[in-house]
Amino acid sequence: MSPAFNAKAQGRGGAKETKPCPVPGCPAEREGTKLMCLTHWRLVPISIQREVWSYWRNRNMAEYWPARSRAIDAAAAAELAKRNLNSGGPQAELKI
């Protein structure tokens, strides 16, 4: 079996490459093909999710990278708000 074929087979059902979630402070790993972990992706507003997906699908990288940054910022802001709500304390400053 050729190495290229083997790599494709692993991508479908075998070991998947993982990377850290780009949201600051997140310890989760994400699949290499995903933008962020599922927990944080669910915190991103649907309008930004659609924007990211559209630019990615159409390979419009000039628009994708800013949309990607907006998605990461939105997830980080939502995570911070959730953390502050749960702690009942004053708003902490998010360091990005």
C-alpha cells in the first residue's frame, strides 16, 4: 500500500490529526480540518458561522481569514461572558 493511500485511509476512519483549539485558554483539541472545538463553535453566532463556511467553501481566502478571526473573537467573548456569569464576579479582562 502506498504511503499516500494509507494517509487517505487514516483520514477517513483511522487516526485523525488534532490541533489545539485557537480560542485563548481552551485546553481542547480539534480535528485538524475544523476551525475550533465543537464547544466553542457552538458559541459563535450563526451569521458568523455561515460567513466562515461560505468563504471556506468558495476558497475565498481574502475574506475567510478576517471571518475566521471574527469567529474566534466571538467564541472567546462568549466564553468570557459565560465564565463571568457563572462566577458572579466582575468582568475579567480577556487577554488575547
